[in-house]
Amino acid sequence: MLESVGALTSSPWIYAVVTLSVLLDVFLPVLPSGVLVITAATTAAGSAEAGAATQTGHADLFALAACAATASVLGDLIAYRLARRGGARLERAIARSRRLTRAQERLGIALSRGGGGLVVIARFAPAGRSVVSLGAGAAHRRIREFLPWSALAGVAWATYSVGLGYFGGQWLGATWLGTAVSVLALFAAGGLAAYVMKRPEPASASAS
């Protein structure tokens, strides 16, 4: 797989594949967009370390992060718009899901207080991006409350993922070990984010 991604990294198609994968995983969370970003970044960093792309490695990584961040924000915005127009059917579907209902309530509290850190945290949690984007749209949160935090979340996630791939490739080379270590670090961040999202709101927050 690394060899295939390595060949893809040297062509403009890698950016299209990453963009499409990140854009769609808000609707299909099973898509391994994070793994793809990390693998591409690991391969690019490993090639640069080997001297094959010393002059282009950093530019490739920057473009990769830019594509991933842009696609993340666009996907969030599309999901938000669709959920906002989803009507009663979507609201009933959310009401049947305890997870979606709890996330929607917590998101509403966070945004009403002028803080959308939950949007950023959710970007790292498995399916958290979908839950928050759909929840914000279904709750008819204002776009100016949601979009800036979505942009920050997309940039943070893309930078973190590319950074993991870069340092994994620099330290361990473009190998399965380098990719695996970086992916494990991404999953660790996702597990921590999921834990934070599942924590109950403090009594003071719920009462206010």
C-alpha cells in the first residue's frame, strides 16, 4: 500500500483523492480519510528524508494539509445545510438517538456561550464530525456561530494528521512502522476526544 500511495503522492491525483475522501467522510465515517492523509504525509516525508524530494517535500505536505482542511470545512458546511433543511424527519431521527440528542444539547450550550471548543474536539472523535455538523444544522444554530469553529477544527485536524505523518516519516522512514505509529497517535487523539464528548455536563452548566 505504501508503494501505491508513494506513486500517487508524486502526482496531483493525491490531492483529489484526499479532498474527496475528507469531504465525504462526514456522511460516511467509515472512510479512512485520516489514515489516507497520514500515509500520504509519511510517504512524502520519507521521500524527502531519503533525498528524493528534498525541495518539494514540504510544499507537498503544505498542499496536502490545505486540501484536507478545506475539504473538512466544506463537508461540515454541506452537512450543516442539509440538516438545517432536513425538517421534521431529521429531527425525529435525532430524537431517537441518545448520542445525537446529547451532542446537540452540549453543542447548543457551547455555542450560546460563545465557545465552540466542542466542535474542534469532535473533529478528532470517531463520527464526531458528523454528529456535531448534523446537530448544529438540525438545531438551526446560526452559521456564524458554527462555521468559524468548523474552520478551526478542520485546520487543527489536518495539521495534526499531516504532522503525524511527517514526523513518522522523518523518524522511521516511509515504512509500515512509521505509518502505524502515526495512525495509532491519531486513534489515541480520537479516543480522548470521544471520552471528552461523552462526559456529562457539569451541574452548573446544565443549570445555567
